[in-house]
Amino acid sequence: MSTPLKKVVDDQLDASGMAAEQLSIDDARYVAEGVKNVLSNLKARRTWEKHIGPILTHKQTLDLTGWTKQALSQAVKDKRVLRLTANDGSVGYWSGGFTDTAPYRPILGIKNVLGAWAHSGVEAWTIASWMSSAQPELDGRTPRQALLDGDTADVETLAREASGRLAS
């Protein structure tokens, strides 16, 4: 299902009770800047999702896995789930770290691969991008696909090498 952007904006204006408001020049600039930021963030999210796959909200991740909030928090701490933080502080979760079918669980071997990046200082976005990018050392497969194929040792070794290069 899709919804036109104009409808979303109109619905929000109607819900706010401000649709007929007359704005001062300063208020108009303020609203325009806010809309510009929202649209820029939407474009960035779409670009990232095209490369790394869907970015799940907290609720979507809980629904997908059937976990509690505490279990999800523990999975992030244990390096079984990759948490992504946007510039505005909002949090999402990389969907590519989960199996493709129910019951949705972290991919076998992901803990060691994410652990290989733990001390590199590299942002989670970089890790998600690396996991989603074809690697010549994996015969052109992505690290995610290689994990799904069961090549966990190869992916872990490659992750340690890549994280070491990027941390330098």
C-alpha cells in the first residue's frame, strides 16, 4: 500500500488544526526548513534502504522476532543485532542481520562478524553497508549472503581484515 506524500501532509495539517493558519515570514521559513529536513531525511533513508535493505523500527523488530524489549536490548549488547542511529538520534535495526523466514532470528555467525568490528570505531552504518556489498574475496557475494550460505569462518576473517584496515 502506498500513500501520496501530499495526502500525508494534508492529513497532518488537518489533524493539527492549523491548515488555515496564516504564517508570518519567520514562521513560514521555520515550517519550510522543517519540511526540507524531513524530505532530506526521507531521501537519505530511501537511499540507505536501497543499499542495505529495510531499516526496522523498534516495534517492527520486536514484532518480527517475537522478542521482548529486554531481549532485543540484550541481542544488541551481545552483537547479534546491529542497531543503526540516524543523525537526528532516531534508532533503527538492520533487517539484513536476520534470517529471511520465520522464525526470524539473527543469521548464524553474525555475532562473531559483528564482534570483529566491535573495537574498530566504525559506525554501524558502515558495517551494514559492508555486509550488503559484494566482496571479491567471497566470489562476489555479500558477507550477508556468505553467512546465509554457511561460510561463517570466511566472513569473520574478512570482517577482521576490513575492520582492521578501516580502524587504522
